[in-house]
Amino acid sequence: MSGRSKITLDESELPRRWYNVIPDLPAPPPPPLHPATRQPIGPDDLAPLFPMELIRQEMSGERYIEIPDEVRDVYRLWRPTPLFRARRLERALRTPARIYYKYEGGSPAGSHKPNTAVPQAFYNAAEGTRRLTTETGAGQWGSALAFACAQYGIDCEAWMVRASYDQKPHRRTLMHVWGATVHPSPSAVTAAGAKILADHPDSPGSLGIAISEAVEVAAENPDTKYALGSVLNHVLLHQTVIGEEALAQFDAAGERLPDMIIGCTGGGSNFAGLVFPFLREKLAGRTDPVFRAVEPAACPSFTRGRYGYDHGDTAGFTPLMKMHTLGHDFIPDPVHAGGLRYHGMSPLLSHMYELGMFEAVTKNQLECFASAVTFARAEGILPAPEPAHAIAAVIDEARHCTETGEEKVLLTALCGHGHFDMTAYERYLSGEMGDFELPQDRIDTALAGLPDIG
Amino acid sequence: MSGRSKITLDESELPRRWYNVIPDLPAPPPPPLHPATRQPIGPDDLAPLFPMELIRQEMSGERYIEIPDEVRDVYRLWRPTPLFRARRLERALRTPARIYYKYEGGSPAGSHKPNTAVPQAFYNAAEGTRRLTTETGAGQWGSALAFACAQYGIDCEAWMVRASYDQKPHRRTLMHVWGATVHPSPSAVTAAGAKILADHPDSPGSLGIAISEAVEVAAENPDTKYALGSVLNHVLLHQTVIGEEALAQFDAAGERLPDMIIGCTGGGSNFAGLVFPFLREKLAGRTDPVFRAVEPAACPSFTRGRYGYDHGDTAGFTPLMKMHTLGHDFIPDPVHAGGLRYHGMSPLLSHMYELGMFEAVTKNQLECFASAVTFARAEGILPAPEPAHAIAAVIDEARHCTETGEEKVLLTALCGHGHFDMTAYERYLSGEMGDFELPQDRIDTALAGLPDIG
């Protein structure tokens, strides 16, 4: 191992293809079902919402898919991203573990989300889409898509959960800077939103409602399509640039491949992007790491949800997907990691979890912020609340190594910075932040609303 | 010229020394004077405020000063920084000019300020300083110093101009995350602050007042010293890593050296850091660029100030420096580019401006924000309001090239991101932002308060 603490790759080493894990799995994931017929959906069912190339990628059995030059050209604004060895954090923890983090916060939108926003905007523009609709919670995904649409000259229209729209205006402004239109959700612009407003004029909104609104507008306008920032196969596919670069960086550093890879999971795209290329190497017998997903205790899809078919949205417009879910009516407590507050989980990752291919743990909010502050004081970079979950689990494992003396190599993805989460940090530092209890009956009630499908 | 749009350097190409321009000048800059005796100051006069190594650098006649390994080790967290070619901006402007920008916003604190905060904290820690005091306006400098002090385990105590302390809490929170103590200024903690509060309990504060408070505490406590984020020679020296890296990157890109280099100026450290290494090459006859400083129309030290001796602070604690100044009582209008709102200017740059070594222009706030939005939509990165001044001047020159057909090579430093300036962007986008007039009598009144020296 060399003495380097930052391992960079040259622009020429930017990955040329995305890795599709599906053909390497021992069994294919169950198909999505049409919400009305409950029959497996085909490409035509998705055509009102997505361009054909993305539908092809969603259903592809090819191991590798070429990244278009026009996409790599935009990736180059911030990719390849650096892999850091957290030497100062190691010293602070007095651990013999070697801790690495792949930093995705250097993208214009400040997270890993542009890795998929850019190709989604590109394929839509190439197939004649004039406008993309989407939902966004705290705004990470909405701002990533606004940036991507600006790169290819198409319009972006986002429905932002009203509570965030009102209380977290900065990412909304970022979307405005990049030229997007932003509606608070529920909005009077859509039938789905208007119906909810009629019953609940003061509704704070939810991701499920915002998805319904964005899907409705896309379905009704031929020049408009819809974009989703996580959960779907093609989204996870696009994020594999993270893991592919990390593999090359471990090689460049002369370091052995990690013993454990830890990532936070909301819809699953950040975790999948980091893990899938290493999983390929594991399936080929070249390495044998433990993969550990970390989810918020307030929204524990893997660890306390049910594996079954559920809707992705509140109104039931989306296909039914077999996934770990807390129920599409489940409203998570308002933890600051807005990007992890989704009732469901990637169907692909859910399938792999059932196959025992990785493990999952939960973390409470306060421990995550404590870990993030420890990290920031040692390493400088301020983590977003979402990757703070992964950092908390990394610190756990590093402390375990302090006790056992094991020189484990740990890897995580620092998938975004916390520059737009300063109010949350101030609440934590001033002692105003608390943890939430999630009683089992709240989960049971939400799961009772699941559709009754095998 | 290759087709690359991002030119990176390997960690091994991080500069090993800072460049001191002073021995290459045709005449040395006038000395600072003791505020009481009005005689040139010596090292002992500065010893209560700065460690000896920084005093040595402040007065050094050596062309190069080695960067300690312990400093380069922290620099590696974000350095070398990327040099971008702004191809998308060029297309948007339909200009034949080739536009390059050196991006310093990837540092943990989000600006170029850590380039000097880190060595200042290091030398202080090495000489036994337990605590560093400083002033900060909008918080760029305070957060950079808080980060740097956390790296070497010393305390940081910052006096933050009260108007910003109350209205811009996010960088204050960033300082807290890194473990710093932050006081609103004027504060009751110091005699200088208490005196002002007694007369003006609702004082919004100013940089000049905050400097007086930080200097007072450092002067009175043997284990405490003071740190300044711009203006002084050693600060400009540390920033030359920007220009040194840029020189290497032009070479790596196979591009000819720039025809024009444009930077914003508040105290001058960002401009000097970019320009000095290119100036060295110019003095050696290897290139002949135009250097253009851009200052806010609301605080035009070069273009409308006087070149004469003035205090750096309100209370008159600092040495008298010969510089372009609007008078130490001048309070600039509240433009959002808080980092450019200083009544004075680097004495070294002021001397060089008098020698005709570069030119200066002003930009109004609205034009800067319009240029920043044009830049963000094309290039993705959201600029801070300070470098937006330089971007406005770059766009001017690029449009001039569109008219003339000249294929000029332009270079600027994008010295920080705008993630903590979203309220300003929202004001701009909603049409609520205005420009300020600066009548000559306001400048004349402030200049009447200058001490009567040569």
C-alpha cells in the first residue's frame, strides 16, 4: 500500500460501459405487474413514461451497456471521482482498519444522482422528449435532473414534497438556477394533487403523492416523459460507474480489495452503484467481501418491511413491484435524511437480499449525526445525512477492529455533501435533535394496505 | 489542444513550494508602519499576533518557500484542483475564445481560503499556539480556518459580523461542526466590541470592527495568535499554488498560455494566487498576458480608492499599510459578495497596480448574478457571488472575441461555490435584487478620515 490518501483516475479512465448485474444472478428478479391487469408488464406498457432505450435497459439481459460519448462528455465535469483513504479518521478512531471512501459530492448537484440524471436526460432528448417530469423530496434528485436537462436543452418540471418546498428552499433555488419549474406537492396542477388538496388543503405531501402527480402529467402529454431517481433497474445500472471506478482505484493504489463494503439505502441506487461491480468480482471468485446496507431506523424497509408486491406511489399509477416495503401508505417520521424516506426499495436489491447476497442494519438519526461530525472534523468534508448512515456503520466496524486488532479494509460511498443540510446540523449541535421510535403497529397498519398478490 | 474539458494533475504534481513575487518586482513595496510611532515595523512588532515563521514569510526576499509535508498532506484532500475548459459556455456564447477556469470550490470549506488557512494553522500549532482568533464576514474565511485548526488540533475563535451571524447562519454552523467558537461582532467579550455596543447596542458590525476584536484577544493572551484571510504578503504567497498548478495544467493540455487572466479582488489573495506565477513567466519573457482585476462597483478600492497609508481595522490596532483604500470608516453597501466588501486592498497588489502591472474594472451586482446563472446552466457548477464578478468580465471578453473573431485564451479562477448563497440567487431569480449607486461624496467623506502620512 502506497502512502497516498487520495487516489484519482485520469479522465481517460472514465468507465466506457455500465455493468448490469441481472444476468450474473442465480435467478432473475420477479417481473413488475400492471397495476390494473396484474399481468407482467411489457415495453409498451412503459412507453408513455420512458424513452425506448431506457425501457430496453430496464429489461436488458446484457452484462454491459455502452455509455454514449455525449453522456461521458458530461460525466467528465466531475468524474472520475476521487477515492480517499480516511487516514485522519483512522487515527481519530485508533483503528488498525484501513478506511476508504468514494466521494460523489463533487458533482454539480452535490450527490451521486447526476450519474443517472444525465443519461436519462440524454436518452429522452435523443428520442424527442421536450419535457421531463419528476418528484423530489429534499431536492437532491430534482436538482440533479434540473442540471441534466439543462445540459441537453430539455425542460424539467418537478413536484417537490410541500414540507420540503416550504422548509428547505435552497435546493428548490438550485433547480430554478438550472431553469427547472418546481411545484409544491400536492399541487392543483394535477388531478391527483387536486383531489388530495380538496380533502386535505394543508397536506404536507409525500414522495408517493409527488410521484403520482409527475406520472400523471407525463402520461397525459405526448412530448413529456417521466424520470425516477432510484429504485428501477436502469437507475441502478447507471450508478455502477461508482463501483467500476473504485475497483480501478484499489488497483492503482496497490491496495487489496475491501473486506467489507458499506452503503446507505433509500431506494438503493447509491448502494447498488458501489456494490454491483464488486459483487461481479465476488461471483467470479476474485474477492469475498461482506456487503452491508444501512437504512434509517425510521424507515427500515429491509429489516422490518415485508417482501411482497406493492405500488411505488400513493395513487397506484405505477406498476406493482415485488420489493421490501413498509406499505405505500407508510409515512416515515421526518428524519433529516430525506433521501432515505421511501416506503419501498429497489425490487432488484430486494430480490438479492432474499437470495442472501448482502446484509442490512439500521441506524438512528442521532448516531448518524454524531458520526458525521466525527468524520467532518477528521476528514474535512461535511457528509449529507444520508451517507452519515453508512459512516456510522463504518465507524462501528472500525471500532470493532480496534478491539480485535484486525486490519480490515473498509469501503463506503460518501454519496453527497451536507451543504444544504446545515439547519439539521445546527439542530444536532444545539441538542435539539431527537430520535424517533417506530412502533410495530404503525408498520403493521401500513402493511395491511398491501395489495393481495402471491 | 486536445479534446479534454477537465485537466487534472496527479497527487504527485502538487506544488512543493510557494512563489514569492516580491524579489522579482522592479521596486519593493513600501513598508507597513507602526500605528503609534508611524515607523516601519519589524518582526518583533508582529510577534504578539503571528508565529515567527509567518512573520519571516511576510517579510521574505526569497523567491520560493518550501511547503511543509504536513501542509501538503492536508492540501491533498482537495488539491491539485481541476482546470476546466468551459466548452459549454463557449458554445452558449458562440465565441471563438477558449475559456478556462481553475476550480477551487472543491475544498472542504468550498473556496480557495483553506490554501492559506492550513499553513497558518500548521505554523501556529508548530510554534505552540493553542488558539487562533480571526474575523469573518459571510463566513468563508472563518469556516476555512475552523477546518484548518481542526486538522492540527488547535482552537479557533471567530468574530463574525453580526449582520451575517444573524442572517447567514449556515457558514456559522459549518464553523461549529469543525469545533470553532463563533461570536457575533461587536461582542461584549472584548473592550473594542463592548465600547461599540455601549454606543450602538444594535450595531450590525463590520469587518473592521471584527478585526479589532480578534486582534485584541490575540494581543492580550500569550497562547493565542491571530490569523488573517487576505491582504498580507504571506497570505498571497500561500495562494500561489493555484497559479502554479494552472501553469502545469496548460502544459499538460498542450494549450498555449492564456492571453488574458481575470480574477475578482476583495483583499486580493485569490487574484494574486492565480496571477503571480504567470506574472513570473511574463517577467521572464515566456508569455505576455493581460491581467485584469474585477472588483464590485459597491467597493471599488482600485478604481475609485486612494493609494495611501490607512488602517486595516476600525479601532486602529493594525499596522498602517500603504494600499488602495476607500477609508477605514467606509461601510460598503450590502452586496451579496461578502468576501469583496473590504475597504482596503493588499498593499503588495496596490504597489503592483501603481507600477502598471495589471488593470482593474468594476462590475455591478445584477450583471454578476446574470453571468453566474449563464455559467451554471452551461457548466453545471454554481459560482459564489465573488467569482461571479470575474465570470462577468470573462463573458464580456468572450463576447468581444465573438465580434472580432479572435481566438483568445482566457483564464479565471472559480474561487468558490455558491451553495451557501442560495438566498441571494433566489432574490436575483425572483427579481428582488437591485444594484447600488455609490455617490462620490460617500467616498470623499470616508477618505477624509485617512491618517495624514506621506
